Amino acid sequence: MAPPIPTLPPSTNDPHSYAGSSPVRVRHLILDLQVDFDKRRLAGSATWELANPEAADEVVLDTRELTIEAVDRLDAAGNATPAKFSLAAPDATLGQALRITLAPATTALRIRYRTAPTAAALQWLHPAQTAGTEPFLFTQSQAILARTWLPCQDSPGIRFTYEARVQVPNHLLALMSAENPQQRNLTGEYVFRMSQPVPAYLMALAVGNLEFAPLSNRTGIYAEPATLAAATYEFADLEAMVAAAEQLYGPYRWERYDLLVLPPSFPFGGMENPRLTFVTPTILAGDRSLTSLVAHELAHSWSGNLVTNGTWNDFWLNEGFTVYFERRIMEHLYGRQYADMLQVLGREALHHTIAEIGPASPDTHLRLALAGRDPDEGLTEIAYEKGCALLLTLEALIGRPRLDTFIKEYFARFSFQAMDTATFLSYLRTELLNKEPGLEDRLRLHDWVDGPGLPTNAPAVSSTRFEAVAQILTRLAGRHSPADWHADTSGWSSHEWVYFLNGLPPTLSAGQLRELDQAFAFTTSGNAEILAAWFPHTLRAGYDEAVPALENFLHHVGRRKFLVPLYRALLATPDGPAQARKIYAEARANYHSVATGTLDALIV
Ligand code: BES
Ligand code: ZN
């Protein structure tokens, strides 16, 4: 018999939550909110049912920028009495601990509160910032922003079920990370239920002029009417993705899987809100070429949402497994050659990130030390691509069948639980490494988890489809013009184009870029990945014809992954700083706080 694997207690010592200072845990939430677009605020109440096995006399919740109007204690009979509470001094990142005194009979608390117009999780959009003529609201709670829109125990190791009633203007639809309506009603009141326990960072709400289109009996798309047709075309393979994921690593545990396509200011590519992944419209390329992002968010339904990183120091357990899983889904659907392209682009991004952070930096370890910092700072490609590379190394050592069995059992065994790095390592040793002498040494597990950079035993990745691209890059380096390449690029996906653009020498003149642009129409591409790879070249070479398109992009797209490198490239040009300040001053209102938080520090 294998020795028992320790399971994490639901109270981890999370440096980014105040909740751990009391043993009382939340179990179930009843949320009752009014959404006020004019005042840009949510107001109402959060009723928390508690577990208090040690009969403690105080519970601690996380808040940031919330106004707490009143707190009542409830007993099992539902009697309410005002409770004593205090808000501690604010910390800019962590917010304020809300301490509430309990009585022996207290089973729940009702907190009446409202959010601030500046609440970091919320983005309130004017109609002009949407694809239609109505306002829009969405939340982004990961990593520690849930506390800016509801008082909660905002630690990924603490899970709860929830139900909600949300009142919105009566022509709009509300959606949550829960069982969702598929139609608007005339009252603007919507009710939600989430029966699987989730951590606070997976709480989500969106309100807008949204319509639904089914794709299969358990998948579908929500989008603004102007975007819905394009989105249903783009994501036609959604059901096939869910089926592939289930075949790989076990049943989908959340019943429905829907996508919500947001307006372009959404600060991320995607966010794995349970049952309802939020995605950026910048993956609507028209040719289904950017859907690996959906496979990624879907994979989080196992790695992340079922088995959840215990604290943000363990973020790689969410993202590294998810990137590996994402590429397995893509391979299953579109073949090895397709997935290989993703591996190569991912590995390039990893090398780039390691160079940027510094190859000796502790921030290149998989296990992070983020105490005292905004967890956002640690959330880099390291977790994603170094995490994935560790699993590829393991795959090369033990073979896919054994790795797949391990991963599938891992998800099953720790479903709806938190997992930290130490617990994972002990599980990995018990289940795999200790069964084969020398395996842990060959894996060099310690170097991966607590060492810097990319360990040299990472398997090389390569792509046959990119070999053709590399040949053309060589011809280009020989200074032939595109007309003389005799290259057939007609079958190229976004990935080949991005690889091509990333491989362009940094010495091309504006004239050479013009020639490329005339041949391939990069500047007028509707593909955001291609644009984001193209503009840095145009800036560096002073190819000014691309400037209007760049400005347009920066005004409309709020995805941080694109904005940061583009503003950086702009800042590095001679007139760049002034130009960047001007564009940013105009565009900033279109960005989510997650993006402005990073950009404010960059553009000064
Ligand atoms: N969960 C992340 C997004 C995230 C991470 C939000 C940390 C806040 C803090 C999501 O699954 C993700 O990784 N999105 C990526 C896309 C993916 C294909 C790499 C993104 O948004 O670019
Ligand atoms: Zn992710």
C-alpha cells in the first residue's frame, strides 16, 4: 500500500489573503446585487454561511475599496442581529481585513455593502466601447481582485458554493460563472446557482446586450449581437474540444461549457471562469486559427478549477498543466504538426521571458516567493511554459501512457481541492518517481521547481511546418524581394505568420517592410496576433504607413499581452515617448485596471 498523500487543509497560509488569521471558513454565498451603470457601482448584500468547527469568535474577510454599510449575524433560525465589525488600515495591494465578531449561535453573516467606482475588478464600458449601443460591465477577479467587488475569503485555497440574484437595467442580460440564463427577461432580474465549490478568484459577472447561440447540447456562445455570428463560426469545434479533453483526462465536471466573447478592452486573452470562459474578441481571426486559447481556458476546467493552486506561489500548477493539456487537446483535434507549432512558439516566448527577467532570478523558479508583492508580478510565462516544459520532460522520461494515467488520477484524486507545490511533489514522488530508481535524478526535479532558468534536460521542440517558414526567412536574408521567393504561403496559419514575423531580422529598412506589406498586407490584417508581431518592426524601421493602424489598435484593444510590448516598442523610437504619452492619454479610458496598472508604470 502506498503511504497516504497529505491533503491540504482548506486554510492555507496564503500571503495574499487576510482570511487565514481566523480558522473560520466560508462555505456558501448568497449574493444580492443591484448593478448601477450611472453610478458605476454594485450595491447590495453578501450573505456568507460559515464553518466554525473551533467555535472561534471572529471571522476575517478580504475587502478592497468596499464600503461596508452594515453587518448582521444570522443564527440557524434566521434571526438577524447587528454584528460588531472593523476594517483594518488599507494595504494598496491586499486591501483591508474585515473582522467580524461572531456569537456562539452565529451560522451566517449578512454584509450590506457597495463597490467603489474605481473597483479594480470591474470595467464599466460606455456603448462606444462595445460592438453595439448599450453599456457593458465585466469583472476580472484573478488573482486577488474579487475582494474589490465582494467581501470574501479571497484565497485560492478556500472554496464555496454560491447563489446570486442580480438586478440589471431591464434591456440587458446578466451572466455569472454559474448556471446561466440563455435569454433576456423583461424585469432585468436574474438568478444564478453554482453548486460546485469554487475559490473567489473564479467569481465572475458580466452585464450587457448579450445573446446566446448554442453549439451543442452542453456548449454555446454568448456575445453582443454584432459579434455572435462570427463567434459561432470561429468556435464551431467547441464540443469536439470538450470531448477531446474528457477523453484525455476524465469527465468534465461543470455540466455546461459556454464562452462569453467580451468587448476588445478585456485585459486578457481568456479567463477560465467556471462554466463560462471569458474571451477576448481578438481571437476572432475569421479562420479559426487562434482557438488554442479556448483549448487553454477549457483545460483549466481540470487544472485550476478542479485542482486549484493553493496560493499564487503555486501558480505553475494551474498554468503549466493547462498549457500542456491545451496542446494535447489541439494535437488530438488537429494533429501533431499543429501542436508542435504551439510548442515552438511557447518555447521561444519562454527564452524571451527568461532573458527579460534575468536567467538567475528567483522569479524564474516554478515555485515562487510572492509574499509582500502584488501576485500579478509573478504571473509570467515561467509558470506557463517552464511548467509545460517540465511535463514534457517527464513525458520523455516515462512515456505518454504513464504520464496520462498519472495526470488523470491526479485530477480525480484532488478534485475540488487546493494543491500546493510541496504536496504536489510528494504526490509525484509517491505515484511515479519513487517507483523507479534514478528517475528523480534524471528528471532533475529540484532544478525545475526551485532552480532558475530552463534546465538543460528540457526536450527540444521543433516544427516541420515552421521549417518551410525558416527557409523563406533565409531567402529573405539573401535580400531577395518577396516576388522572388516563389513561396507558397497560402496554407499558412496565424502561427506560421507569427513565426515568420518574429524571425524577421531587426535590420530591415522601411522600404523592405513596405515591400513585405505590399506582398502580404500585414498592416491591414484583421488578425491581432499578426498585427502585434508586425508593429514592432514597423516602429523600429520607421515605416510610418503603419502608424494609423497601430494607433487604431492601441485605442481599441485592451489585451495587456499586446499592449505592453507595443508601448515598449513605441517608447524605444526617437519620437516614441511623446507619441506613446499622447496615445495612452487618449486610450487609457478604454483599458481595464489590470492593464493600466502595468502601463502607468511604463509610460511616464
Ligand atoms: N487564468 C489566466 C489569466 C490570468 C492569469 C488572469 C493570472 C489573471 C491572473 C488565463 O487562463 C490565461 O492564461 N490566459 C492567457 C491565454 C493563454 C492561452 C496563455 C492570456 O490571457 O493571454
Ligand atoms: Zn491559463
